[in-house]
Amino acid sequence: KAGVTQTPRYLIKTRGQQVTLSCSPISGHRSVSWYQQTPGQGLQFLFEYFSETQRNKGNFPGRFSGRQFSNSRSEMNVSTLELGDSALYLCASSLDRGSDGYTFGSGTRLTVV
Amino acid sequence: AQSVSQHNHHVILSEAASLELGCNYSYGGTVNLFWYVQYPGQHLQLLLKYFSGDPLVKGIKGFEAEFIKSKFSFNLRKPSVQWSDTAEYFCAVNGLGSYIPTFGRGTSLIVHP
């Protein structure tokens, strides 16, 4: 079966701009979680969506938002980009609650200049 | 605060050496434990997981991990590493007050041929 697909793979944006990242989970997986990965902080949880509803949210400012569509595809948006938002953004899908572990996508590498 | 610690940030080994990567967590309740691996240029993959039962868990590629509840630890082991094991290894724990897994900061393993 196809894995978790994230697009785009790479992005370069300017401070103050906004960006939208996309994630298509494994077919049948209804839970989509987003993580920010940086060398200094490791993987930091952003939010989790299940059946189009945000079920959990991490400790990130309101500039970070997301949504999930009826086909379980998810998008995350970052507004008013800051240099510190440069990171690898990972999407992970699971059947429900990640109890069987997550399947991760390859990530979107965002560079803010 | 609930946390996951991986004390070895960088490990360098020669092929055929034995490997043990430490993972400790701070939470007294029921937990599910995972090890993920991220090979260079690839996405995070689930290596092994522990939910209940035998505390010695075997995963893919000859890896195993032992859950020691009294020590709040879930260390990853491999008797003989190969050059292809060069990767970053992440320990993750859920049940730390939530089913959302908390990840350790990762251990970078370099295996010299």
C-alpha cells in the first residue's frame, strides 16, 4: 500500500510569508499527526486530527494551524513565518491514536530566509 | 514534567561491535514504548514496540529492546552492528498523560566499516 505522502518536499520562504503543507495518510488511516523536527529540539508535537477534528494540540503559537478533510488528507499552515520556523515538518498517520505506532512521511523541509 | 531522555546523543562504533542505546522516561503509569529509526535521507520507520507481556521485544533487522519498569527504561540493543545501521534512533513513549507519543531527542549512530 502507498505510504504517507507529503508535499512539497522542499520549500524556501521569506520571513512574514505564510506556507501550507500537505499530507496524504495511508489509505484507511483516519488519524494524522504533525511534528516539527529540528536538530536542537528533536520531534515536537504540533497537532493531531481525527475525522476532520483537531483532537490534540501541542505547545505552538496560533500561527500554526491545520485541518483535515473528509478523505483524511491534512494540511498545516504557518502564517507570518519566522526564521525559527525553519525545520523538517513531519506528518504521521495511524489507524487511531497511534496505538500501533505511526507511519511517517518523508517530511517537508521548510527554510525561512 | 513528563519527558523522554536519550542520554547518548552521538555514538560511533565499528562494524561487529555491540550496541546499546539508552532511553528513560519519567512517568509512573502505564506506557507504550517505541523505537523509531531514520536512515540518512529516509523517513522515520518503526523499529519495534512494546505494549505488554514479555519485556524483551524483538524488532526488525536484529534489534531488540528491554523494558525495565522499575528503571523506567527501554534500551535498544543489537549484538553486532553493520555499516547499514548508521542512522538516527528515536525512542518514543505514549501514555505520559496522553496517547500522543513523546519523542526523545534522538541518538545519532555512525558505524564505521
